[in-house]
Amino acid sequence: MMTILLIIHLVITVSLVGMVLLQRSEGGGLGMGGGGGFMTTRGTANAMTHTTVVLAIGFFITSISLSILAGTLRGGEGFEIGTEDPAAAVDLVPLPVDDTPAEDQLPAIPTGD
């Protein structure tokens, strides 16, 4: 099931990129206007816009479906990695113990005399 959905997702993705590249430029951020010629009628632009919207909706639906399916097949463990007991996975090294009282470890505070 996941393979079929992935193939459909890839076909939709390639089609969506193609539809976006075929559309006429309206000036954009680079200041390049759309030239005349290929596909300049209003009816073709509306059909291409509608097709792009349908492909975009299909892209989002297949993306969400793939992520839900992947989580279900994995077992729904979330983001847990490793063993149940973290101490068992890490070799803990004991820290050295210093028996000096805490007051003697602090630096001296100047009194301002």
C-alpha cells in the first residue's frame, strides 16, 4: 500500500512542478514580464490554475497519508530511541567526591576596606 501511495505522490509532485513551470509569468520578483506566445488565452490560464490547485491538494493529501501510514507501520512509538532504561545504555562514570565544606570552596568576597 505504501509503495503505491508513494508512486502516486511522486507522479503528482512531478506534474505539479510541470504545471507551475508552464504557467505564464506576471512580472514576479525579478521584473521579467511574461512574453506572448504559448498559452496566453484567459481560458487556458484558468484551466491551468484549476489543475495546479487540484494537484496541490492531491500533494498535501498524499503527504499526510504517507506520514500517517509510516507512523502506523512503525508501531506508533513516537520519537523514543534506544532502550527503556537510559542507565543501561550508557556506562556511567562516578564523579569524584570532595569532602571540603562548601564555605571553603567559594572564593573570598572583598569587603571594600
